[in-house]
Amino acid sequence: MQDLTADSLFSTGRAGLEVLLILGGAAVLGGLLYAGLHRLLRDAALPTVQASLSGLAQFILENGLRILVIVGVAWLLIAVLYAVEEAVSKRYETGVPENVEARKVVTQTRILRRVAATVIIIIAAGIVLMQYEAFRELGTGLLASAGIVGIVVGVAAQRTLGNLVAGIQIALSQPIRVDDVVIVEGEFGWVEKITLTYVVVRVWDRRRIVLPITHFVEKPFQNWTRTSSDLIGTVFLYLDYSVPVQDLREELQRIVEASEHWDEDVVGLQVTDTSERTVTLRAIA
């Protein structure tokens, strides 16, 4: 994980400035293109061209130019979102051991990119549809019965909207991240993919479990790497009552201290249960 040095802050600011310049240039270019083509079609100096176009053909051409501009701007905005996501993914490596912060940023970027792209597509589609008089009249008629339509649409889209809200909630609260180690539905695996509607968990035997994203908001699950990848290992020993517990405790201490994998945090040997034949010891480290 890279520290936020002056160079990294400068590169981040420069990347943001480049994105703003691209968006500004696209807006100016799109506006000039639309204004120029629209003026060309309506210019009185081209009576021959206008006369050769039927009313329907001219309507399609004029609205087609508007639609091209709308679709082009929407496509450019979505392309910028993908470019930002790719830049963030390259900057924050998730393949290193201590990658909690990197996985957090990458997960937030992916989910927010999908949300933003969905909003852009919906807005662009709405603007395109409003170019046609028939759809404008339909919209006026729907507004007259907004109460009934609102109830029907609300009930029909409840699950979809719930998934969208859950996706935004996961992006902000971060109960899971990409590459998190989880136990869900009794299966041990890694979070492989997070979308607006579902989460893919890669199980140890390479199976994939696909779960609705609301599952991670509404139901309990285990996340072994929520704050770090450090875990306490446990071994249970079932021994005779005559076993010297203190000697075992000292031997465990010696073995653990000699191991290069010990984080020097926890080590212990505890009696956890007894039966008519054995005593149960739990070794932790």
C-alpha cells in the first residue's frame, strides 16, 4: 500500500484535472457539433436540400442528430468512468498481504462506477425518448394518473430498487470487499465480484456461489478479513487426566516462539472441557 506522498497527491490531482478537461472538451465539442448541424439544416441558403427532404425524413434527421449527440456524450461519460476505475485498480494493488485499504478503495470504485453508469444510461434514455412527441404525450397522460402508476411501479421495482440501495450501502459501509475471505451459507470462500445486484463468492473447490447483494445486508455472515487478515489458530487436544498441563503449556510456548509465522500476539493452552475419560485442552496462537 503506497503512502500519500506529495508525488502521489500531485498525480491524483493531475488525473482529476485531465478528467475535467475531457468532460469540458466533450461538452463544448458536442454543443458546437449540434449547433452547427442544426443551423445547417435550417439555413435558408440551402432551399434545395430542404425541399428534397420530406417532413418525416427531416424530422428523423434532426432528431437523429440530437440522439447522436446525447448517446455520444453518455458514451464518453461512461468511458471516463471505466478509465477512472482502471486507474484506481492499477494504483491500489490487491495482491499484497496487507491490502485492506486497497480492497476498500477498489470495491467502492467498482460499485460507484456501476451506479453512475446506470444513472447516466437512464438519463440519456429519458432524454432520447423525450425527443419524440408521442412519448411526451404519453408522459403527460401518465402524470395525470401518477398516484396509481406510482404505486404499481413502486411495487414492481421494489426488489430492483432494494438491490440498488443495498449496493450503495455496501459501497459506503464496506461490510464486504473484493478478495475478502468469508463464510456464507456454510461455505468458505473469497469475494470474487461485487455488482449492483449480486455478489460472486469463489469457494475453495473453485465453485462459485452467486448471492443477491441484499443477502449481505439482511443476513449474518462471517468476514475473516474485515479489518485485517490476522486470525487466531486453534487446536483441540483430547488427553488423559494424568497429562502435565503446565509442561504442555511451556512446550507450546517454545514451539510457537520458534515459528516465523507467529505474530507475537497470542499464545496459550486452556482447559475447555472434561469427560469421564479425557480432558479437553485448547491450544491457541
